[in-house]
Amino acid sequence: MKSRTFKKTRIATSLSVVLSASAMMPAFAADEVAADENIEVLKVTGIRGSLIKSMDLKRSSNGIVDAINAEDIGKFPDSNLAESLQRITGVSIDRQNGEGSRVSVRGFGPDQNLVMLNGRQMPVTTGSRSFDFANIASEAISAVEVEKTSQAKNSTGGIGATINVLTHRPLSSPGLKASFGVKAVDDQSTDEGSVTPELSGLYSNTFADGKFGISISASYQERESGNQQAQVGTGWRSFPGIVDQDWGGDNAEWGGVPKDDNQINRPGEGDIYSVPQTTVYRFEEQQRTRTNGQLVLQYEPIDSLRATLDYTYMQNDVDTQSHDVSAWFNFVPTQESTWSDGPVSSPLVYSETYPGGGADLSMAAGDYGTRDESGSLGFNLEWDATDNLFLSLDYHTSEAERSPNSPNGSSSNLSTAAFIRTSAATDFTGDVPVLAVGGGNAVRPEDMRVTGSVFGNSRNKSEIEQLQINGTYVFEEAGSIDFGIAATDVNNHSQSVNVQRNDWGGVGAEGDFDPSWFPAGSVQDKFDGSQGDFSDYEGSASIDPQDVIFLWDFEAVRARAAELYGLTGIGDCGNGFCPSTDYASDTDRFTQEESQSAYLQYNYEGDIGDMPFDVHFGVRYEKTDVESKSAVSSYDQATWIAETEIALESTTSDNRVFGTQTGSYDYFLPSFNFNIEVVEDIYLRAAYSETIGRPDYTSIQGGTTVGTLANRGGGSGSSGNPSLLPLESTNYDFSGEWYYAEGSYVSIGYFRKDVTNFIDSNPVDSSIYNIPDPSNGAYVQEAIAAGETTAIGQRQWIYDNYGATDPNVTLNPDNGNIEITGNPGDPDLNFILTTPSNSSDSSVIDGWEFAVQHFFGESGFGLQANYTLVDAGDTYDNTNLGRPESVTRAADAAQNVLTNISDTANIVAIYENYGFSARLAWNWRDEFLNSTGNDTGANPTYTEEYSQVDFNIGYDIAAVEGLTVFFEGLNITEENTRTHGRSYSEVLNYTQTGARYSLGARYTF
């Protein structure tokens, strides 16, 4: 084929040629560039070579672009693509189990950034639009481009950025190339794992005088990891200060705090306060096996025609085992707590005592697995039809599926409990909440009884078929035009079914299980973060921190429980202790999204005096149609089965709700990019564009689903909205860049995004099924009038007075628990439902990006540093509870506040000389608002600031050309993550992982 380049720059132009050849649709200069004797052609590898290539792409781009390039064939800067991307200005990442997973750009979350593989939209299986970078190995990646400004020829969907992951193409790197790598990984976060292997290889060659090329790459990775968590996993319940537990008054609510002398510094009536529902210590072990492979065939029979056929395969198996110990707070009147000052008042220590004893100390376990598998078959044809007309066709069909990969399903939780708890108290003054349980450290294996369980199966399948036809016509003296059309069909099918036993009050008897199945472990020595010591507490509850946890044998207990009491709930195994594959009996949703687009873009290069410039302006048309079909379960009965638990049931077999919903929208999206070299090596850029960000796939599913286990505060659920419109953003970008030396530059940029059509998912109260609530009914009011103030006492009073006369008040013969079903006339059970909708509000997000890259001559030392400052205007008002209108109050004002907005920074120190290479990287992200609602209502979640230090050291073995040994470390300071609610004390999750080290070798020829 004819040589195609980006527009020439004054240094290392050939590097742009290498990069552009990897892209699906290369950029064209206004004039065709023939081979130029004066262009310096460099073969640069290693850290410095990678950074020079990335810098040159940034310099020669049509807009504001950053990139990361492979340091050599088979060698990307980081073993995880997301970890590499976070080094780019404005990019931050989400981590799962200590590994980079999803990316945010300029404050826009993963769903608002379009990730493509070789210019193609890829399927995902999580319900979001974000690509999980943990599924793809980095060894076959040649470059990742992050386009922060939009052009008409770019696919839509990325308000923050469009990210294009490019894989190796043999004709772009002619000749025999091969790389083989081996690595041993030691993950310090696991307590039970060992050193695991990673293997990778890439073979590329061209034949028949460069007309035919083949590339084969494969990788295999095992990883064993773990984490330790302290959490208020079910969230905090928030109230106005006036709410109490005086059920004879007008302000009592379940979870309210009494107005008595047991409260130290109780919140005032003008304050708001929150109470925790639980405190949980959770310990996970995880094993992951990831397999990747790609085959690329290229054929160029004549210089003007190139065909590419490729197949990409990814598989990621994740097995998880978990143990936890927890105490649920029952919101009894015997609360003794110490509070922080208002107006947002939080418990420094929250406690409850149970004078009669017998409350449960829960210890649950899980053992489950999932498989993510995807395959993509693609065909690309590039044709230089004439000296002025260049055409390309790209087609791919791809599918991805997440499915169960364990006999216990894609999720499982089997709970046991000892009913020995006399009190529960949690100190929230440190990083790690400290739980103390009265009698908890004296627990014996013989005390444990099986309670409830959930075995779930879910599978999600996504299929994409996409056709893109692009062209460029170059005028002789008047620039060029880009044009194209595309059609994309996305089909998503999600199914789930749960086998749930609601024996949360316990089943069987103490001593039903072999004590040897319950080995004891410890809790408190597992956490490094600061912990409170109950010094602010003046109550009577035990303050002895819970340290005993039984790490019990999941399979042994599950099998024995199935023998003893497996009659309730039926899975595929014939009892209630395994999952079901009868997906048609539960939630089944199918969504089809069809999009068509067309674009036209004009490009021109010229000079203003001695200043070369280029300008690009165009318009893109997008049309999208959505159809969602759903089948979900409905319920007509609620039974109060334990102190806080209410089970939802259906008394008819015809409980399925079927529906079909549709939506559609279309947009004309203009764009303008202007770049000028005002003096040698100094560039100014300006850009304007209008872009859209489509809703995530979960939000456009039909049907309403609710959890089948509610509590005395009500139930929770969600529904989708296929008629949602995308976010609309009007974007302004300005930047200045100075390339003052080879491999060195400094840049500053300003961006502004005026965003409308925000998608709100604020929770609302609903009595969707009009189910009588037995925990707030007439019988409960009678029990309160009789002096019963606790759930235990109320339930017993109701049974004693109505068990013989009301068939809705019974004693379960299987577990001996009182069960009370709602009667007509009882208040409706309330549900907190989240339904996404478009807001009429608009918001402005603006910010500054600063970056510098510098190499200190030929010393081998270099430095990268960047900082991104983002401002989204309004902040979340933590005193606003988001409560709906009632007969006694007006509704709280809606809050349309952006999430995921935060400042970020990176500093990377580099050395490369005499066969040695080293990189030390520090990454930081400031605290940000993660979400504005959860199962307990309109309660915020803040992710606290986080920083991480990584390093990489390599050495080229001189005696064996092409052989490199290396040593890597991630999170070497073992930083932890923490989220909280309306105040720092309202911790939601504290997760501790650990460092990860790798020792390996790579051979390249």
C-alpha cells in the first residue's frame, strides 16, 4: 500500500507512521507524503522509545490526544492496561481486588467513556458500557490512544474520552518478530494462595515479499489474591433529628434514636443523624485464571489494497471464597450511644444491649465462581481506490458472556449463627470500625446453627454486530474530506434466578454439626488501619472487640445442612442448598439497541505567515432505537420471619409480569478542531464539539425487580427505563504544548463541558404491590400498647395472643420460629425503588490539565508529571435526606450532583541506560462522590483519596541478545481503600489488599 502518515512534524516523523498503520482508519495529510530522504527514521524501543512515540502522536494529532505505546513487541509498560492508562493526564481508574478494572476521564465515569478494540465497539457483560480492562492481557497490545476531543469521524459515546486499544498487526511491523515471556507473581494480599505463573507469547512474520502477514499471540495468567474488609455492608439509615422511638408520639420510625439519658450528645431536632444497620468483618480469597489469544491474517496483493482478518478470544475465570462475622443492630430502645456534633451527627460509638440475651452472632460463608468469555471475529479492507480516494470497510461480530462457573452458582451465601449475643457496640472513630459483641469471644462451634441462605445463578450475554464504511477524498490544493456510515446492533440478554431459604431465625438445633468443621480464626490482627478504643463510650455494652471467627468448611456444612433441612427452596439438586438453572422462573430481560450513523468532515492544512496550521470541522448524525422485553416476578404477601427480616412471597403460580418498552432518539453532532504551530515546537489547539453519552445497559432494561427479603424499614428494588435519553455535552477545549527537546515537552490545557440530560436514579418510596406489612400492623400497635418495646417481645406477644386464632400467626415446625403474615388493613409495606430518569437540570464541568515530560540529556534519567484539576460546581448537601413528601412534611429538594469528579496526579521517575531500565510511579486521586443513593435511600457514598506507588526494574542480559529479566511491584506501600457516607465516621467499607510482586524474563527476537 502507499505510505500514509500523519502530518509531518520536525522530529521523529516516522514514529507517527508506525502508529498510524496500526489504526483502523489512518489519518491522511492534505497532500500525499511520499518517502522523504530528510525524515529521520528511528528504531526506538524501551521506556524512552515508548514515551517518544506517545509524544509524537500527541504532537501530530488532529486534536487533544494522549497515548501509551508498547516499549517493545510483547512489552507494555504495565501488565494491566488500566494501570498504564492512569499515568495519562485526567485519567483515573477503579480497582477490583487491587487490580485496575475501569477508567474515568476528566471526571466522567466508566460508562461515559467509549472503549474500542481496533476501532470497534466491544460487548460487555456487566450491564454497564464500561470495558473491564482486567479481562485483557497487555502483551498483545501495541498502543492505547485516548482522544479527549471529538471529531465527526469518531464513534459517539465518549463524553470524557474515546479510548482505542490497538493490537499488533504484522504488515505494520514487517519481518520476523517474536516475544516470549514468563513471570512468577507473589500477591501479598492472599492468606492461603501461593506464587502463581504467567506465560505469554507473540509471533509475527511476513511472507511473499511482505504481501502476507500472520500474527499469533497468547497469554495465560493465574493469580491468587485476597482482601480483608470491615464494613457497614447494608448501609446507614438517616433521619431528621426529631425522629425518635416513642411509638406513642408522632415522630417514631424504625431505626430512630430514643430521647433519653443513654444518648451522649444526642442530635438536636435541627440536625440530621444516621444509624448503622450492621457491622461486618469479611475475608475473601480469590483465584483467577485468564486466557487471551489473537490471530491476525493480513494480505496485501497490491500496494493499494490490504485485507485483515482477525479473531480475538478472552476468558477470565474467577473463583471466590468468603467468610464473615457480623452483628445486625435491631434498633431496640436499649441503645447507648455517643454522638458527634451536628448538623450532620454521626455515632462515635453506637451500641445496643439485649437484656434477655439470645440475639444472633452471625458467621456466613460463600463459595462461588464466574466465567467471562468473549470472542470477536473481524474483517477489515483498506483500498486506495485512486491517488485521491481512500476507502475502508470494517465488519465485526462479537459476543461476550458471563455465566456461573461453580456448582454453588455465580453467587452463594450460607449463614450460620450462634444465638448468644447480649450486646453489640461499634466504635467508628478510626479508619476501621471496631465491633464488640457481648459473649462473642466465648462462642463455641457447638453453638452454631444454620440460618438463611441464598444460592444465585445469573448469566449475561451481549452480542454486537457492527459495520463501518469510511472514506477520505484528498483535493489537489484544497484539503480533504472524511466521510462514512456505520450500523451497530447490540443485543443484551440478562437472566437470574435465586434459591433462597429464609430461615434467618435459625433452623435445627445446636450440635447438629461436627465441631471440627469450625476452626477458629482471628479478626483484629488482620487490619492495619487505625481503630477506636471505645474511650468515648459511657454505656453498659461489652467493649471487648470481636476477635473470634469460625472459618468453617463450606462444603461440609452445606452438604450436612442439605441432609437435615433441605426441604425449603428447591434448586437443581432437589433441595434448597444449591442453585437453580430454571432461569425462566425468575428475572429474564432482553434489550436490543440499534444505531445508525453518518458523518462528513473537512480537513485543511495551510500556513498563516510562517505558522503552519490545520483545521478540521464536520458533523455526525446518530440515530438509536431501543426495545426492551422483560419478565419479572411479583409478590402479594409478606411474612415477618425474624426480628428484622420480612420475606416476600407469591401465593399464586401466575406471578410473572411481562412487558415491552421502547425508546428512540437522534442527534446532529458538530465538531471543530484547530491546531497551529505558532513558533517552532510550540502548538496551540482549540476545539468545539457536541457529544452524547448513552445510558448504561442496566438503566434501559425493562421491568421492576425487588429483593425478596425486606426489613422493618421496608424493601428495596429497581427498574429500568428504555426511553432514557443520552447525556448531551457541549465541549470546549484549549491547550498549549511546547516540545522543547527530543522526548521532552510541557503542556497546559483547559476544558469545559456543558452537560444536560443528566440521568438521575434518586430513590423514591413506593407501595408497588400493596402488600400488608406485618411488622407495622395492628397487632404490633397492640403489643406496643401492652408495653412490648422490642421486636422479640412484640413477636412473642402477638403469638401468645393470636397464634391460636389467626392462621396468619404461626410457629414454623421446621425451625420453631414465629412467623406473622400481614392482614388486610395493615399499612402497606414500603419499598425504596430507584428508577432512572432524565433531569432537566444542566451542569458545567471544567478543569485544567498540566503535564511535563523531561529527559535529562543522555544521562538516562527522565521524569513524567501531571495534574488534573476538575470542578463540577455544586457539591452534595449532606444535610438533605432526599425524603419524599408526606402528610407531615414537604419533599426534600432533589440533588442533581455529578459523581466521580475528582482531582488526579501522577509522578513517574525513569532511568534507562547501560542495559538497565527502571520506573518508579506514584498515582493519586482525591476524594470523590461515588453515588447518591443505595438500598437505604438517598444516601451518598464518598470514596476517600487514594494513592499508590509502583515500580519496575529490568536488565538486558548482554550475553543473550533479546533476553531481559525484570522485577515489578504494585502498591508497594500497601495502601487501603475506604468509603463513607454523610460523614467520615459513617464508614461503609474499608478494604485492605496488599502489595503484588513479579519476577520474570522476556525473550524477544
